[in-house]
Amino acid sequence: MERIFKVVVIGDKLVGKTSFIQHYSRNVFTDDYRMTIGVNFASKVLSWSEKETVRLHLWDIAGQENLTNMTNMYYRGASGCVVMFDVTSRRSFENAAIWKHDMDSKAMLPNDQPIPCLLLANKCDLPQHAITQCDMKQFSDEHAFLAWQKVSVKKNKNIFESMRILVQNMMTWE
Ligand code: GDP
Ligand code: MG
């Protein structure tokens, strides 16, 4: 049996959303891909168990990062969400709260529960972290994230492990 989930990836520009989607779905990291405008998605298939296959449709909000009314359309039908920020950018961290709120105010699961959201602190390979672990933990609790994790898309750190947490949660719904 195959189960399909739409997962939207949101957060400020330049935090690494497109890199994340490309890397996760194709196992490659490249500094040089063409900038894309509008909504795009990539598909990722996971063998979940002997009987179950999971297909994720990862939606990239490319080019709509200024939080327009467009986000409504983008969130529709989502089963899961990834909110990403850049550990070297305090501003992108603070804005993660705005993204989460935007999501919660516009979209819900069919059973009226909020959409499970993973908080990913990307670029942890870089030296100058602007946010402490303690701040991240508090922030994740305060804004009701499913889980949070420090990741590096570039160094392939914690990417697949984090996504499993989200998939595990989505598999319990419906
Ligand atoms: P988006 O605007 O959120 O889609 O961000 P992009 O995926 O375009 O990435 C913005 C920049 O950050 C690019 O130059 C990427 O190569 C870089 N980048 C993405 N992930 C990482 C990471 O884990 N570590 C480092 N050092 N750079 C990254
Ligand atoms: Mg992008």
C-alpha cells in the first residue's frame, strides 16, 4: 500500500529550503542550482514497512517568502510541515514563529488538529551560531512544534533522521 503526504517547507529566503528538498529527494547537495520562482514540488519515496510505502510530495515555496495571500493555496491539503531557519541568522529564527503562526491560522488537518510541524535549524556546519540550544528548545515548546533538530543540508547531518519523526507522526493520522 502506498500512502501519499503533502509536506510544505516554509521559512525565510536563503535558509536552505530548496537545498533541503533537492538533497532529501535526490541525495545531492549543490551550491549551484537555478533559482526557481513559484511553487514547485519534489517527490520522495520511502519504504516504510514490508507492506507500506510512503510517498512525500515536498512543496517548495520558492519566491513567495514574503508571506502573501498565496500561502493559503500552498498550505491546502498539507499533512505535514517543515519550518526552517538558519542557525547563523537570528532574524530567520524569529520569523520562524511568524511562519508557524501563518500555517496554524490558515490550515488544519481534516480532523481539525493542527498540522504537525518540524522545526529545522539548518546550516549547523557553520561556526557562528546566533541561537542557543536552550532558546531553540524553548521556542519549539512555546510554538507547539512536533520536534526540533539542528541539521546541515550541506553535510547531510540529521536530515533523514528528522524527516522520519515527521513521517512517523503523519502515519498515525487518517
Ligand atoms: P532557500 O532560499 O531557503 O530556498 O535557500 P537555498 O536552498 O537557496 O539556500 C541558500 C544558500 O544556503 C545556498 O547558497 C545554499 O548552498 C546554502 N546552504 C543551504 N544549506 C546549507 C547548509 O546546510 N550549510 C551551509 N553552509 N550552507 C547551506
Ligand atoms: Mg528556494
